[in-house]
Amino acid sequence: MHPDSPHDAWSRCLEIIRDNISRQSFRTWFAPLKAVSLTEEEGLRKLTVQLPSRFYYEWIEEHYFALLRKTVTKVLGPNGRLYYDILIESPQAPGTATPRERGGDSNSAGTTVQLPARPGGAPAPPPNAGVPGVAPPSRPGYPGTPPREPVPPYHQPASPTNPFVIPGIRKPQVDPNLNPGYTFERFIEGDCNRLARSAAWAIAQQPGATSFNPFLIYGGVGLGKTHLIQAIGNHAKLHGHADTVLYVSSEQFTNQFVQAIKDNNASDFSNFYRQIDVLIVDDVQFFSGKEKTQEEFFHIFNALHQAGKQIVLSSDRAPKDIVGIEERLLSRFSWGLAADVQLPELETRTAILRRKAEDDGIRVAPEVIDYIATNVKSNIRELEGSLIRLLAHAALHDREIDLPLAREVLKDLIKDIRITLNVEEIQRITCEFFEIPEDLVRARTRKREVVRARQVAMYFAKQFTEQSLKSIGLQFGGRDHSTVIHAINSVEDQIETDPRFREMISDLRGKLELHTR
Ligand code: ADP
Ligand code: MG
């Protein structure tokens, strides 16, 4: 007998899944999932479960595909299919951190994704190949959730120059090409972005009617420019403050323009852009050196501005530092407001991580958040990436998300601190840790505890400093480099074979890292 309520069906699936994976993985990946519907369509029995975030989708698809397929077949019969409903679209974080880089797959909020269509166990398709089995987006002509990196424009055969137009409607509707996850609600405000955020918010309420026109956000990579400019579009659209909103990267704009010229319909292109109420162009520094495109953009800009339409731009540097863009266009970029985004301060970094964990529906201990926030300072994308990498490792190796794991997993990212430790400090901290007098690591003694401390200190000296084996040996009472090699090998062996030793090393590593702040 096959179950007939979604709840029953999913409970039965969960029982099978529970028996096949570890408790920790089950708790992390399956316990939070809820069944939403069980329907019969075209001879298929479709069970839909809700996932808290896109991260779950990627993880589950990557790691549990075969198991789920078997399970669903067992519970629902050969015609059983599993669909996902992704509750919150979470803007994708760095590929380095996700289990596998995945480019432009297009499931967004509320989109259902059919799972079992991918042949069991087959490797996932490469980025941008289109994931077989992913249900197409519900609206035609939608170019897909823009992935982080610019993608080539989506060409719709019927109207090559207006790739974002949904055909068949009299007054053409323009698909905004926005990532629905980039909202103000999910954008954490801090000193680093306050001006940019408030201006963006004001514009989103009254596009074209503030003095911030054009509005340019500039700043380094991964600091939230794309998020913020898209938030304007999402908000304006959702609350009916603008009919036609369009987001394009300057690369997309350029490619479309080049194509339009090739196809001899540059005027279509131009007309298309002139009907936009809120035009958002990302990374305008890419216009640099592209004179024809700049000229076209200049005319579109003028037409829109004169008509009181809103123009929103982003750039990776201040307008005065952009080279290769014509003066007349550059000067227009500064007509309205140019606001920068800067590196986030500790408080903002912490808030972003907390929020991100919450959005992904995963509990992360406060000390882990603090650890990442304190150490990952480069940009917000890396910050998110660190967290995701940690979650991935926890699941893969079936470990708790705790401080030792965070240290281990993020050690490559958080390496600038190593340089600041010297051999002597490492000796001091290590001896303190093992509770032995510090000078003994440099002395001749062969007492067991001393040998252990000495070897461990040598091991960390190699890891945390840039010094040669020879120089390290000298600082341990004039020992030679082969002694250091032996020490390192011996420590590595013990880490491999003795869990208690491993834990101890991990604790000490934590102490060493803390001492460098
Ligand atoms: P940029 O366009 O400046 O390179 P993005 O807008 O792509 O940066 O941001 C990188 C990542 O960091 C995105 O996932 C984005 O959602 C996130 N992010 C950036 N700023 C914030 C913020 N203030 N609050 C929450 N998330 C943020
Ligand atoms: Mg960007």
C-alpha cells in the first residue's frame, strides 16, 4: 500500500533515510524538511518537500541523490518523484565553499525542482549546462537567477535584442532579471554601507523622484554592491513603485548591443532600453575601452534621465578612478549620488554571519560565529563562503559545527595570522600548554613529556612561521634539520592514529591562534 498523505509518505521516506545515514547527517539535512504535497500528475506521484534554503538543495542533490531516488521508489512506487520547494532563495555564496561550483542553475524561490530525473549516481552536470530534471522557471523568457558571475545574455530566438521581454503580451513586459534573494530585508546595515543603503532605500520608494539620479554605488569586490542595487529593483517592483525594472551587468548590456549590431537591429535595442523605468547596470567599469557601447549607453542614459526614469549603477571604484570611459559619460555618473561601500567592521560581520546561518536554517554556536567574524575580514563574500565551507565539512565528515572544526576547516583562509607568531612564542605557548618549563624544549633532556612538547612546538613552528627547518632546529637548542623533520613526521603520525592526541593538537592550535590577535 502506498501512502496517500504527503506527511505519511515523507515519514516513511525519513525512516528509510535514517537507517542509511549517520545520526548527525540525518539531523542536519533531513530532520528540518517538511512534506508539502503529494499529487498525481501524468501518471507520476509527486511528493514535494520544502527545503529551508538553496544550500540544502545543493547539498542534498550532491550527496544523497542515489539514496533519495531509491527511497522514493520504494515508498511511492516506480512512478514516484520527489520535488523540492525552496523556501528562501539564498543568494549563492562563493564556489570555493560550496561542495561543487555550480553556475547558472535557475531554481529560485518557490520553484520546484524534480530530483530523480538525473540518472542515479551520475556526476552532476557542469555549471551552466542546465540541470536535467530541474523544472523550468515558471515564466517564459526569464533569464534565470543571475549567478554571481556575469553570464552571457539569454538569447530568445524570437527577439534577440530584447532578451528580457516576455513575448505574447501587447505592452511588452520586461522581466527584471533580478535575483529575488537580494532584498533589503536580507541586507545587514552597518557603518560600512549606511549611506549607500539609506539612499538605496529612498530610491526604492520613489524611483526617479529623488535627487539621487543616477545613483552609483562603488567599492571593492564582495561588499554588497550587487545585492544592494538589486534590492532597489526588487523592492520597487514588489511594491508597485515601478512598472518596468531591469537589471543587467554591463557585460550583458555590451554583449546584447554587439549582437544587435550584428543582427542589424540596433534601433530595437535602443527602443527596448528606453522603456525601462528603473535601469540597473552592474559593474560599469567594464564599459571601459568599449567606445561604441559607451556611446549607446550615453544616449540611453540621457533619454531615461530626461524622462525622469531612475538609473542605478555600480562600479568597483570611484568614478574619478575609472579609466577608459569617456568624460561626458563619467561626468553623468556623478550627477546624482555616488556612495561607497567599505569593508564591514566586526559587528557587521558578526551580524551577517548570524543572519546567514539563520537563513540557511542551521544552528551555529556563537563562538564559531565570533571566530569567523574575527578572522575573515577580506569581504562579505568570503565571510559567507567560510560559513558555508564549514557547514559542508561538518556534514561531510559528520562532525559537530564547533570551534575546533572551524579552525581546522578555515585554516587556509585564516592564514595571515601565522606570520605574526615567532618560534619563541610558539615554544612559550606550547610549554605553557603542556605545563613544562619553557627552557626545557631547548635543553638536552629526553624526558617523555619534554620530547612531546618539543616535537609539537617544532611542528607548529613549521606551520606558523616561514622559517627553514634548519633555522627552526637551531632555535631548539641547536638541533639539526633532520631532527625537525623527524618531529614533524612523528606529530603527523600521532594526529593520524590517536584521536586524543589530535584533539589536543587542535586545542593547542586554537590557543596559538588566539595569542596572535
Ligand atoms: P559585490 O557586488 O560588491 O561584489 P555582492 O553584492 O555580490 O558583492 O555581495 C557578495 C555576497 O555578500 C552576496 O551573497 C551578498 O548577499 C552578501 N552581502 C553583501 N553585503 C551584505 C550585507 N550588508 N548583508 C548581508 N549580505 C551581504
Ligand atoms: Mg557585484
